[in-house]
Amino acid sequence: MAKKVIISCAVTGAIHTPSMSEFLPVTAEEIIEHSLAAHEAGAAVLHLHARDENDGHPTQDPEEFQKFLPTIHNSCDAVINITTGGGPQMTVEERMKPAMHFKPELASLNMGSMNFGLFPMLKRHNQLKYPWEKEMLEKSKYSLFKNTFEDIENIMTFGYENGTKFEFECYDVGHLYNLHYFHREGMLKGPYFIQFVMGIMGGIGADADNLLHMKKTADKLFGEVGYEWSVVGAGATQMRMNATGASLGSHVRVGLEDSLWDGPGNLAKTNADQVKRVREILEGLSLEIATSDEARQMLGLKGKNNTNIK
């Protein structure tokens, strides 16, 4: 019997800006509403960022997370996955704060420094409401998304001390080898959950050949110990890459962090729209959807009652 598929939903992220879509959740109330609806639609894991409620800029202030995390935690049984990526231009110290404070079951962890080019979005979105939006997009042309080996080790060490497991975000093949270094050093705790993030400018392109290359490399590096893997396709590639990955045995991730769209030319009005769409794809492939508790079992998580979300 085929394993069940975990649907993760990345609800708001730090890549898109409020001017790009009126439907991007910004306030705590909006993040709560989108998260609960996405879970109801089938998302077992909620990957969460926070935004300033006044202008929507990304923030890693634990007080902003506190405005929505307890309500989501107490209203459903979803696995809460807190970002340590934050925004590409934040310091690592800033990015670590919410995961270190709330001690979630799961946290994201970016596996290498990289270019993270968002500036081409300025050609499509030249009517921006807030000054920070243009500044952030322009800055991505001359700044790096810093994730050194020391940065990764620090986040990993503090996370494991809190019983938090990681969604290892790999944006290119080299990131798999970075992850393998920590595996060789005996610093990882299984089971490993590897997220192939494809289609970001500065990372690997989103197509079937590259996905197969990533999968073959992961098999070579981690096949003996076993691992769970998932796929993210950025922008318009979202559903195509999810379908391709699922046919090869992957879990999937959707959400307005990764794509603002629900079909060609149609902005997604809710995260649940994307969850429903990918669920239709999975069920069309005769695949079953994992519940949150089934996801916990597959990923070896500590359970929702063992966090500091209150």
C-alpha cells in the first residue's frame, strides 16, 4: 500500500508583498483564517511566518507570532512549522527568535547561502503601496541569503535541544551535500524531512529533469538511512512540480508564500484554494492524504502538547 501524502501549506511567507495580491494574509486575523481553512481542506502541516499588521512587512518578532499561534494551535490539530528562514535579508539571530521561543514540533531550516533574486518582480509589480516593498525587492539584486555552516549548526543545535525537528529546505543540489555533511558528523536526528524548493532565482530550476536529479542525489546520500521528501514549485510551477513529485513518491507543499496563483491568471483568494487543488491532483493519482497525526508519526515529531505555544 502506498504511503499517504503530507500536504504542507506555507500561508504567507516573506517573498510576496501586499501590493502583489489583495488576498495575501497579513494581519493575525487573516493568518488565522487562512491557516484554519487550509487545515480543514487537508493541509496536515502549516508553515508559518509573521507580518507587521500595519504595512505587511515580514517580521520575526515573537510577539507578532503570539498574536496568531495560540489560536491556531488551540483550534485544530495541525502540525505548526515555524520558519527560521524569516526573510532573506534578515540576520540569522532575528530569524531564530520565534522557533527558539515557541519550541514548535517542526521548523524550517535553509541548507545553504545563496542568491535569492526577487527583483524581477518589479517588472510585473510597479505600483507598490509601501516603500519597503520596492526596497526589499531591489536589495535582492545585490545581497545574499546567508546560511553558513555555522549558522545552520547553531539553528540545528538549539532546535534539537528544544525537541524541534526540521524541514530541511534544499534550493539546489549543493544543499543536499551540505545536509549530508551534518549527517556524516552525526548531528542530524531522524527521520529526515527534506524539502526540494525549486524555481527560485538563484536556486535550481523547476522542471522534471532537475527534480529527478535532486531525487537521485538524495537517494545516493540518504537512501541507506531513509528520508521523507517533499516538493515546492515556485510561482506558476507550483502544481506542476507537486504533481510530478507526487507521482515519484513525494509529499507536497502549497501556499501563498510559494505562489499567489490558483490556475493561469487567477489569484488565489485563500490558501485553502491551493490545498483543494493539489488534493484533487493527489486523489486523481489514487493517493491518500495524511492527517496531522499521521504526519507526526512519519516525521517523528514530539506532539503538539510538547511545545511552548500557549
